[in-house]
Amino acid sequence: MPDAVLSNQGTNKPIPLTNKPFSPEDETALREALKRCSPSAFESAVQFRKTGNAEHVPAVVIGIIERFVEPDLRIKLKDADDDLRLIEDLGIDSLTMMEIVILVEDVLQMTINNDELRNLRTVGDVKTFIDCKIRGLALPKPTKFIPIEHIGAVMPVQPPFLFLNEASVSSTAANGKYRITGQEFFLQGHFKDNPVMPASIMLEALGQLAVLYLLEGAPTEAGKVVSPQSIFFTGCEGVRAHRICKPGDILSLSIKPKRMKMPLATFEGAIRVGQEKAVIAEEITLTFLMVDAANAPVSINGAFEHAGNLSGSAAAPATGVPPLRVAMNATG
Amino acid sequence: MPRVFITGLGLVTSIGNDAATVTRSLRELRHGFEVFPPFQKPEIPVKVIGTIKDFATNSPDPEDWAFPAGYTIKRELLRTMAPNGLFAQCAMLQAVADAKLTEPDISNRHTGLYAASAGSPYLLHHHNDRLNKVGVMRCSPLGIVASIAGTLNFNLIAAFKIQGSSCGFSSACASSAHALGFALDDLKLGRQKRMFVVGAEDGNLDAILPFAGMRTLSLQTDPNLASRPFDAARDGFVGTGGGVALVLETEEEVVRRGVTPYAEVLGWGQASDGWNVAISHPEGSGSAAAMTLALRASGVAPEQVDYVNAHATSTLIGDISEARALRSVFQDAALRPAVSSTKALTGHGLSLAGVMESAFCALAIREGFIPGNAHLTKLDPECAGINILRTTENTPPKIVIKNSSGFGGANVALVFKRVA
């Protein structure tokens, strides 16, 4: 995008805090700009403008979002869960989002580009985004929807041992779905005349979602990527099954990274069926390695090592099938 | 072709913010003029406007505005409104209640909305100013829809979830009369079953003062003398704003819903002067033609007309043109209808005028009176030969004409009939 380069769009330089000190006039303007926000949002904005300390930013951003949310929905922001969705939960449309952005830009003295906005779907997205902007960190990857074709192409694990039909991945979480068809080979024996999804397989499915997160969502150092062949299961804690899951059930899987420091990444995970809790895993830990992007294999050579594969079953032979073909096969 | 009736109305005007107050003002000839604070500067020779009471819209930020407690308007709606949008929203809420319309009655493919306002010069000015001051990308994302011509229809269509025909009309002071005429056509042609017709204007400094440059505004400082249509001492019009909404429905809908209409809308006509961009034709040729066409479309003879609510704005040239037009249409002196301009009470509502005064006609027809032409002390001899009512008459008019004229010499006449 030559235009972007010329206009300096898309770059993410730290906000050059102006050299001149925060003046009483600035404070008056700030008070006027935030007159419909909570006093704490104003105070935090003053602190940020005086010190440049990014710790104050979330309070400002939440205060500004709150101001634009209809009063009867504001209660949702009180225990601001980062998963709170701007459109679905808070009724914020794209025009309101623009209003929020303009006020944030004005108050925090920053510039936000249109294309950066599209990916902000949750309160957490907004907080992370602004925080990265302020600190001059790489912008988080947006939540992206990953269809089955793409899952098949990037994952080291393959059918019939792939338990994700679709997934969405952001820098802070991954969500996926798997429908138990009843055709899974292991259901023939688990159990006799009574097909029940094994809890170990459900944990496997969460592990696979975590693998997908490492490959598609995890923040990496510049020029580095997570090597698909390097990811393996190491352990889990606090795993409980709450519900028997049978053919026809749609498993809604979600994982969130808790800690990530090469070579270990720890996640919390949960599976629901509708509104019912099915499986909780307090911790699932995987190992992984980062490699130079240039040296990363262009394609995944088949399902050699089943990363995240709890069964530890013998590796299938490498097939050398190009990923697209794998993906197509995966969808049948 | 189906018959069409007025089944509901809502009013936010300088002479009252509900039908009862407006009716009393019309009957008792109480005007709505006040000395307007923003005009009280030595460099502004105009001093008086028709003020909208109980509303405060003198901030570019709608969240600063005040309006009567009975109205609930969410920020989501308010944020894209100009002052005229707020007035119209309140008028629409009144009209919906008055016509006893339910949500399914309003939001369907057979119910449309035509609107007229000049946009909001006030907010346009504000947003363009901000654009220059803080830069293009820090401008309000809603500035456009709140301020350009069309803001009224954009907002009302969204607020009331209108799914039928919708359009904005822009023929200056004939705009909302055009809107009413075309709404009538849509109903007569079977395109729609119900139409809202809405007019509104900000009525603030930015909307009114530019007319001073044309020397069309009254410079009177006394609110009691400022608007004097047909009077020899008139010196220009007095500006006003507000919002008015009418509900028009086909006979089938009136029967189905079992409501009592105010009046029947018989027909309309329009004709243009082909003369001057801003000055009305000296003989009122376009206005006369519009009236004649309207009567023909309505199947009404001139002598059947009981009352004409004149366009007469209290300008020197305009009032004479209309008087001449009236003389040419109603030639038999003995059978001439009563004529009055209610702008003597309200001031000139610009785009709003046509529908506002049509609502006045509807009230007069239903309540059984003909409002007098207030503030007429000495008739301009040029305006002689028409039957100008000086005081309110308590006779129910059966057939009423409403005249409207706008810049470019656009003229509209609408014909209303009492429901037997």
C-alpha cells in the first residue's frame, strides 16, 4: 500500500508525548471533552496526560465507552469483562464507535486509523489496542474467523483426529466449535451401544484450539513465527467434566492464554454445549518454539506429529500432501 | 381513486406545542413572538422571531438540549438531529398518538414519510468550523446527517422505522406544501395507504438572519407589530421554526382503524411563476394557476370555498401578488371566501409553513372556526378586494384552500373539506 506509506498510515509509532507540560488550558479542554464521563475517567486522563503512564489508559477508555452506551446498558460495564462485545452486548454501532474513537483521539492525543477500527469487537480488544498504541507495541492481531479449510491447512493435526469445525482467533483468546457427528471412529467402542464423547478427546479438542491460537493468534516477535512441528502437550491441571456429550451436541470451545513464555504456553479452557458447562480445564500447557519466519516451512508436510495430541498415538506417516489438498480432504 | 383524510397531527410551533394550545392561539389571535436574545446586538437590525417555548436547542451538542419532560428521546436518535429534527420528532410522537397509530401501523411497506426542512445552517456552520479547526478526521461522524438538507427525513425514517415511500422536499417556503401534495398523490394512486407529512425548521439565528440580506425580514422591535400580513405598514416577515406532522390515510384505513378524521384532503395544484428567482410574480399568476388547478382537481367551484389560509408572509411584494391572485380566482365579489394569514401569529416557518398552516386548517375545520388575520390595522389598498377576516369567526368552514409559495416562484394550493 504505497498510499499508506506516504500518509504514514498503518504505522504504530509511540505517541510522541508533547514536550510542553500539561497546562491549565489543556485541563480545561480535557474537562470539557470528558464532561459526560465519570470523574474517575477524567482523573485518569489527567494523570495520563501529565505522566504518560499507560496504566491510566484503561480507565479513560472504559469511561469514554460508558459515556456512549445507553444508560440501561451501562451496568454491564461495571464489572467490565474483556469479552463484553461492543455491538451485541453494548449496542454500539459503527457510528458510535467513531464517536468513541474521536473522543479517545482527542483525550489521549493519538491518531487511530479507520482500518485499525474494524477489528475491535470487544471491550478487551479496545483496551489492548489503545494500550499497544500508547506503548508503541505491535498492534494485536484482530479476531479472525478461521474456516475449516484453513484450519486443515495450518494445523499439524488432521482428520480423523481434528476436532474443530470452525474457529475464531484473536490475540487474547480463541473460540471454536465442533459438532459430534456420531461417525467418530472411537464412538463405536466408547461405549458399547452408548456413544459418549470421551472426556480425554474433549480435552484434546481444547488442546487443538490452543495450538491454533499459537499458530494464528499469539503475538510473536518481529520476524518470528511459531513452528507447527514444535508444539506438544506437556500437562494439564484442574480438568473437570460436567456433562455427558453425545452425537448431535455442538461443543463450543474456548481457550485463553494465561502465561506465554517460550517454550511454554499455558491456557485456561472451557467447553459448553449451549449454555451448559461441559468441561473446564484450569490449565493446559503446551510447549512450542519460534523460528525465523524466513526459515519456517512454507507448507505443513502432512500430519506427522499430532501436536496437542493427548493420545500420543503413533505418528501417521508423512504424506507430503500440500496443505490445500489436505484442507480439501478435510472437508470431504 | 381512494379518498384521503387527515387523521392525526402534532405541533411544535411558536403559538403552542400541542393542538389545544394552538387552537386557542388561533381562535384568540395570540401571537408567538418574542424579542430574540441572539439578535440583541447593535449590528443586527432584526429583533423579533416566533420563538419555540419550552425547548432549548442553542448548543451544537444535542445532549445539551432541553425539551418538555413528556418526550423520551434516546441519545442514539438525538445525536443525529438538528434542532428541527427534535421539533419534528416531538410533533411526530404527538401525531402518532393523536391518530392512535400502533407500531405495526407505522412500520410497513404501505406507510411512508415525506418531509421538508432547509437542513440546519446552524449545525452545518458548526461542523464546517470544526473541520477547519481540528481537522477532517476529528469531525463528528454524525455531522453530515445532522445538518444537511434531508436531515429531517433521514432521522424520522430511522426513528420511526418507516418502510414505505420517503423523500425530502426542497422548494423553500413551498416545500412542505409540495410534500403534502405528493403524499396525497401517492395515496390516491394506491402506492401507499398512509403518509406522514412533516415540516420543520431550526428557527434560530443561522436559519433566519440570512433573509435580512434580502431585506425581507421585519425590523420591528415590538413583537405585537412585527408580523402584519396585508397591512399597509408591514415591513417584512418574522422568522420562526418548529415542527409539524400530519397523518394522511386512505378511507379504507380510516374505516379499518375506526378513527375520526379532521378533514378530507380533496386535491392539490401547483404552478410556477416562471418569473424571478426570489420575487413573486406581480400579478400572482403562478399562485392563481395553482389555486385553479387545485380546485379543478378537487371538483370544487371557486364559490364553494369558505376560507383561504393565505401564504401572505407580511412582505411588501408577496402579499400584493397573492391578493391579486385571489382576486383573479374568486372574481365574484359577493361569493369571495374569507381570507387570513396565520403568519400574523406564528411568523413565517419557511419549509415548515405549508404543513403547519395545513394543520391549522385541519384544526379550524374540526373545531369549527375561521382564524382572523391578526395585526391588521390599515389594509394596504393594493390588497383590497379580498375578504380579509379581521377577527376570528365561529363558523365552521366547509371547503378550505391553503396557499404556499416559495423561491423560484413555486406555488402550491391544497384543498381541504370538512367531513360531513
